[in-house]
Amino acid sequence: MMSLMLFIVFMIPMSFSNKFWLNYLMYNILIFIGLMKFSSYYYYSNISILYGMDILSSMMVILTIWICSLMILASKNIYSKNLYPNLFKFNLLILMLSLIMTFISMNFFLFYVFFEISLIPTLMLIMGWGYQPERIQASIYLLFYTMLGSLPMLFSILFYYYCNKSLMICFMNLNMNSFILFLCMIIVFLVKMPMFFVHLWLPKAHVESPISGSMILAGIMLKLGGYGLMRVLPIFSKINYMYNYIFMSISLMGGFFISLICLRQSDMKSLVAYSSVAHMGMVIGGLMTLSNWGMTGSLAMMIAHGLCSSGLFCLVNINYERIFSRSLFLNKGFINMLPSLSLIWFLLCSSNMAAPPSLNLLSEIFLINSMMAWENSTMLFLMLISFFSAAYSLFLYSYTQHGKFFSGSFFLNFSNIREFLLLIMHWLPLNLLFLKSEFNTLWL
């Protein structure tokens, strides 16, 4: 554990050098170290005082490092236009460190502390490198939604410690019966995922943030909510079985409504952001069943969505760097200009609609099975969500790639190796991870 942490700490002085691409190389070495530390046991290993890794946290840590390395690759404009690249690299390192510490914390209070610390670098990313003046409003939305949601959790953690005299996750008491305590404990994770009704901060934060901010929000920050629910829900298993229908109904109905909203979007980034809410609605539904299938499908969906959604944001940004607009009405006919990128658009859009052989398909099969086994009537909304997710993915692909090219764009530079590497590094693990899908199950 300490080798991983110390490597990140010793990367901090290097972030103030002008070696932007050397930083990317170090992130790749860090991925290798993370894979060497990968724990294939369902119990904690690599334990040091209050930190340890099991399969669940190992997968999240590797996903975090992977997405952060791709953020460096996607943020070439910050380096080429000299938009405070050293501060950006430092901010990214602090963000990655806080996220990794969140995932490997074995103590619930430490988990809460690092959960909140990760907000600050994200806020700085949006406010410092965002595009429009509305980024300040988006930052305030993000801050207050998450902070107000997390205050009840702090009180419930302190009350839990008063009752049980321990906050170690592996020693949690599994017979808590208070609905108020249950609600206070999970509300912050539902806001973070986000669940329908508390999702308004997400589209704003995505639309106003730079590409790196969108990648970390879609790839990792939403997964913090799912990871927290996976740790907390088994503690409240009895009370969860009594009230899970409330959260499941809101999530599934919300997923359907959000899918309809996606079909009416004219902003590409907004469309991808809203699709995240629909996918996370299915994850909440699977987690609330507390079944093995539901938990397995939720973990697979979180990893698949982290890679797929991040890749789609990268594609939207590649278009934005050429047309200087995210509007679907101006981004048309790209199959004529960038046919090789059109292939990657198709591959990622098809993964987003859960086409084989992507990890999305595997996760949706698990989630649909778990919720159908819980209650047959969920079939209606699951059917609608699956259909409309295919509809808005096709809508996004066909609208951007076909049609008449916008005559007002007088300059178009061609795609380069950096962009292809960035996109392939999203697509390859997304479509090869299903070969090792047993890791989604072994942590249970």
C-alpha cells in the first residue's frame, strides 16, 4: 500500500516541471504498480494500519489511475496553450490521491474524510479550467448538493460509533434497524451517483467542466456513490428489505424520464451527462435488491460506464476542439471529414447501448435478472430504459456523423495519434474485461 501512496507523493515535485508527457509516463508506471498490487481475495489484504484492499477496492483504484492517466492525455490544450499546466498536474495528483485513499480506507470516518476532500480538487478543476462563466454556478451546485447530503452521514457515523465502539468496515454490525440512520447513511451516496430528483448538479457540472473534469466525474466520482452503497447496504440489510422499493421505483422511473430527456438534447455533452443518470439508476436498482446478481451487475456496470462515458466525453471534446461548438445542429457530417473517428464513435455508442461484446451488456443482463427476480413488474421500466438507451445512442451517432457538413467551419485539422491512443485506451478494456468477469463476483 505504502509503495503506491509514496509513488504518488513523490510525483508531486515533478508536476511543477515542464515535462508534461513525462507525467503521463509516470501514470502508466503507476498503473503497472496498481496491477501488481491487485488483490484477488474477497477479504482485505495489503493491510497497513487503517488501509487495505480487497477485490472491490482494487478494481476501483486501478480504474481511478487509468482514468487519471487518460485525463493527462486528453488535456493537451492546457499544455499547448499554457493554461497553468503545472497547477493542473498538481491538482490532478491531489485528486487521484484523495480518491485512492477513499477506496482503500478500512475505517468509515476516514472514508468520509477523503470522500469530502476529493470534492475540493474537482471544484478547482471546474472553476479553474471550465469554459463559461456559468461554471461558478455549476461549482456551487456540486458543492452544496454533496455537502448537504453528507452532513447527515457524519452524524450517523458518530452515532454508529457511540453504539458499536468501532468504525472498521470489516467489523460492522449487521443488525441495524433504524430507518432514520439508514436514510442518513445512504443519502450522500444517492446524491453522488446521482439518483433522480437529486441529479440536477450533474448535467451542470459536466457541461461547464473541461474535458478532464468530465472524465473524472463520469469515470470515478459517480462510482464513489456506488462503492459507498456496496459497503453500507449490507449493514442495514433488514431495513433495506423493507424500504428498498422506494429507491428502486424512483431510480427506474427516473431512468426512463431521463432517457426521454436525452432524446431532446441539442448539446452533445449534456446528452452524454444525462445518459449517466439513466445508467446509474439501474445500478441503484441492482444494489437495492442486495442479491449476488444485483451486486455483481452493479460493479460491472460501474466499471463499464466509467470507461464508456469517459470515452464519449473525449469524442465530444475532439469535435469541440474543431468546430468550437457542442451543438448537434453544427456537428454534422463528420463521417465525410474524419471517417476513422467515425468508427470509434460507432464502437463507443454501440457499447453505450449495451451491444456485445462490451461489459455493458454483461452488466445489464445481471441487473435485469436481479430486478426481475425481485419483482416482475420492474420489467416494464427496464424494457423502456434499455430501448431508449439504444435510441439516444443511435440518435447521437447518426446526428453527428451523417448529414450536411456545417459550411461555417472554415478550418478542420485531422485527428492525430494522441487522440486515437486516448480513445482506444477507453474502448479496449471496456470490450476485453468481460473475459475476466469473474472478478465482479469474487468480492461478494
